[in-house]
Amino acid sequence: MPNAWKECEDIARIDEEIAAGQKRVAERIHLIQWLMENGHDTAEVRKQLQDDEQALRNWREHRLDLLEEVARQEEPEL
């Protein structure tokens, strides 16, 4: 299998991770709102939200790196 195909498979897997991360972030935001409305502490959930947001940034950055690598591999040699 050409290396670009492997990287495309990796990108698809990363897309799944990004989608799952976006869902976790939305759920955490909803939970924080609920906790605040009901007078509960949100410190731990806010920390988890920050961790999830950082993980999302990392996945997105990794995805871009792979896309750039695929583009380089597909460039015609001169």
C-alpha cells in the first residue's frame, strides 16, 4: 500500500477522533451550564473541558500535518 494511502487512513481515523472530541466538548459545556444553574462546583469539569479542547487542537494539528505530507507525496517530481 502506498504511504499516501496509509496516511489517508490515518486522516480518516483522526477525523473520527475529532468528531468524538467535539462531542465531548459539547457535553462538558452542557454539564458546566447545568452545574452552574444548580449551584454546583464546576472546577473539575472545567479542567476536563480544557484537556478535551487541548486534545482537539492536537488532533487537528496532526491532521493538518498528515494532509501536508500527502500533498508533498502527490507532487509531481520535476
